Amino acid sequence: MATSADSMTERPTVWEFVKSELKPKGPVFTPFNVVTGFIIFGGLVLTVLRFWKGLGYVTNLNQSYPWGLWIGFDVMTGVAFAGGAYVITFVVYVLHAEKYHPIVRATVLNGFLSYVFYAGALTLDLGRPWHIINPIIGNKFGYNSILFLVAWHFLLYMISEALEFSPVVAEWLDLEKARRVLGKMTLAVVIFGVTLSSLHQSGLGALFLFSKPKLHPLWYTEFLPVLFFVS
């Protein structure tokens, strides 16, 4: 008689799991895949041109207009994708709205991946991406710089979201003790992450205080950091 352990299907290794997920589940050359393939190819070409010819070559930016309209689209879409984790974890773990608990895992994973991809996009957004470490270590900016504050908020919030999702990884790896320990940390990590995200947004608002000549008088106010925080 086979034991229960023998009858259970062996858990695949990480490499086997990745291969099974990457294996096409249906036709490859669908209209959606073809259009997506052209978009990815175009993005790769622009990425090569960006590092070869410079940021201005592919964005038409200059020293007078260093951000452009594209940064608004970049930030707003990124916040829309990543902000769900901020809201849902706060509502579920702090306000105890349990009816939203089934979507916590997917939302946190989506938020974490959004921040990871956004961090990768920063290497394309920055004029000198090899200096990306400077705001984090305070080099050339100083520890009182708003960029130093925003960089650390961004980095720590990514770590917070990774910790929020880590119980799922521990569960998949059958690390029950680690899952229990990480699960007990969830509430503290959520509160820490919500605080970081709120301060991060107010810090971004403070950056606009240094760009008064580039802002329309209708939009400029010394309360911009407060408005970013409450919104």
C-alpha cells in the first residue's frame, strides 16, 4: 500500500517551475502576441539608442525642459499599478476589512513588481544612470537633500513590499517555520511601508518647491508637500 507521501506529487524545483510557466500554453503567433512583439522590439531599439546616442536623442529633452510630459505619464501609470498594495494592505491589516483579504497576495505582488520595474526604468530616465547610487549614499547631494530622502523611501518601500510577499514564497518552499515568523511581521511591515510611502509622496512634492520658475503660478504653493501627502 502506497504511503500518503508516495501518493503526493513531488513539488517541482524552482527551475522546473520557471520552465513550465514559460512554456506556451497555446498558439504563439496570436494577434496580441504579434503586436506585443513589435512593441517589445521597438522598446529594445529605443533602449539601445538611448544609451548609444543619449537621453535627448530619444526623448527630445534638453536642459530647459529636462523632464517633459513623459515623466507625468511614467509616474501616474506607475503609481496606479503600485498604489494598490499601499491601499489594500492598509485596509486589510490595519482597518481589518477582511472581505478584501483574498486579493492581498496578488495586489502586493503587483505592487512589488511595479516598483522593481520602475526602479529599472530609472536607469533609462536618468541622464547619467551610473550615478544612480549617489542619492542613496548622499554623495554630492548631502544628507539634507530631498533626493536623499526620496531615494531611501523608495528603496525601503521596495524592501517592505518584498517582506510583505515573503510569507507566500516561504509557503511555496514548504518553510513553515519561516512562514510563521514572516507572517507575524506582516502588520509591522505594513505600517512601516504605509508610512514610507506617505513620506515618499510628500518628498516628491517638496521637489517642486525648487522648480518654481518652471511651474505655472496657478499650481505653485508652499503647501505642495502637504498637498502631495494628503492626496
